[in-house]
Amino acid sequence: MTCSSTPSLLLGLTLALTAPTFLSSCDTKAKEAALLAGEEVASLQKANSRLENDMKLLREQSETRHNELLKQNEELQKEADAAKSQFEKLQDDAAKAQKELDEYMAKYKLGYRAKLKGQSLATLKTTESAAYQAVVLREITPTEVSFTHSNGATRVAMDKLTPDLQRKFLYDPDEVKRQEEAQAAAAND
């Protein structure tokens, strides 16, 4: 029903309710039509009342469901916040464990490299085709190896060693990068 039909409906209802009084002297067909219109108005009023009750019930159900959804949303938000908090804690724990592992590995590498000091190698080859004979290791750092050989003493950058020697001396480009960054930061202070 549109807003423009509301006045004509009201007029029709008014006539239907008052028509029997005005039509008492009219013919019976008009009286019957007025009675039928009155019955239809009463039927429409009952239907309208039922619809209003149904709408009220639907509004109540909708409000109840809305409140349930709000409550579920709050519970889910609490769970999400708890999961986020737990995730952040796990990230902190992982970062702490990684730091401890890095510190342990640094100590391990330092100790391992110190144990290699004084060891002899028959030959030490580089990726630049240099070969040193009768090698005695003097010092191994993350960036280079210092040693004596049959023709004197020298230093070779770790990244210039063959892959098998890099593994043996625990060469780690990331360690070198961290060391360079730490040295640069110390120089800037």
C-alpha cells in the first residue's frame, strides 16, 4: 500500500462503517453492499492486527538474534585477542630462542675455530686457483684465515676458499654481514 492510497482507504472505511445508518431508507442491494463492505473492513482489521502481531514477533526475534550475534561477536573478539596475545608471546619466545641460538652458535664457532689453530694441512686451495703447501693454521676469523705455508705466511678471505674449506672453517656470510654492521655501528658511536 502506498501513501497516496491511505486517504482513499480511510474514506472507504469511514463510508463502510457509517453507510448502514445513511442507507436505512435505501434499497436492499445497497444495504447488502454496505454490510459486505463492513464485513470486509472487519476482516481487513483482523488481518492487519495479525500482521502487526507477526511484525512485533519478527522484531522481537530479530532483536533477540541481533543480541545473540553481538554476544557471539564479543566472545569471538575475546578469543581473537587471546590468540593474538598468545601469538605475540610465541613470537617473543621465538625471538629470544633465536637470540640464544645465535649466541650459542657464535661461541661454538669461536671455540671450534680456536681448536683448529696449529693444525696442519697438506694443501690449501682457493677459488682463485692459488694452492699453498705445508699449511699450518694460525688464526681463523669469520672473514679470513691466517696461516703459514712452505713459502711464508698469508691471509685469505673466507669467501675465496673452496666450498669444502668454507664448511670446515664454518664460513657464514650472514655472520660476516652482522660483524661488519656491528663494526660500522661501533665506528659511528
